Amino acid sequence: MKSKLIALTAFLSIFFSSCNTVDDLLTFTISNNASIKIQSTSPINLPSEIITPEVTTNSSAEFENNKTKASLVKDVKIRSLKLSITDPSDKTFTFLKSVHLYISTANSEEIELAYADNINVSSNSVDLICTDKRLDEYIKADNYKIRTKVTLKETLTQDVTVKAEMEFKVTADPF
């Protein structure tokens, strides 16, 4: 009886670790960037919205490079979203109180992607808190839209251009 229990435990350990190994082999990252321009005319302490141009996903090529296809993708989540000021180069995020980014497609409802509240950094980059929403239909689409809601805590004397660097974790089925 004891040997059967040991054998069963060993079998279950191998089975579950092999499932994790298969998932690891079928998991990869897709990176996309978007440019966000915060206008100097944005009001202080009031949320203002910024619509970015559509982001082309290039996901079909990414899926092919990782030996899968859209129909086999079973889970997509955002892994990281970093904002960096690109212009003016000497500007820091001290002017920003909060930022929320939303994602949508022509066929999907808008959902929150990442956010940061009570921002208190004096650098030109900030990592946002990512939501755990499933993003399969957004990344499988040819393109998506990013809407940004910012609240400023100080007046901007010139427009600020921010680059949003997004990394998505993609897991696909083997067949």
C-alpha cells in the first residue's frame, strides 16, 4: 500500500511539472509601443483624456515566429507597462498625479490596461500597475486603441510626449 502511495505521488509530481514545462514552452512575450502627447493646456487636478493613434499589433507574425497561430492562443495578459518621457528630454514625471490606460478594438469593449495613482517620482520613467484582465481578443486583433486618462498636479509650460512600452505574456495551446 505504501509503495502504491509513493508511486502515485511520483506520477502526480511528474504530471504537474510536465504541464508547467509545456506551458513554459508555449509562452512568449509580445512587445508594443504607443506614443502619448500630454498637452500643455491640460487642466490641473481634473482628469483629461488622450486618444492615441491605433497601435498595429503585428501579432500574426509574432504568433508565427513562436510556432503558433491566433486560434491556439489561450491566454494573453499584460506583463508590464512602462511610461518614459521622450520630449522634452529633461522633463520628469513630477507634474503627473495619476494615469490610467485603457485598451479597445472595433469589436471589443474598452477595459483598463494599467494605472498609477498618487505618482511621486522624480525620474523620466514610471512603471504602471498592470491589471490581470484577459487580453486575447485585443492582441489577436490587427490593431487596437489606447485611451489615456491623466490628472496633472502642476501646470505644463510645453507639451510632453510619453512613450508607452507594453509587454504582453502570451500562452498558446500545443494544437
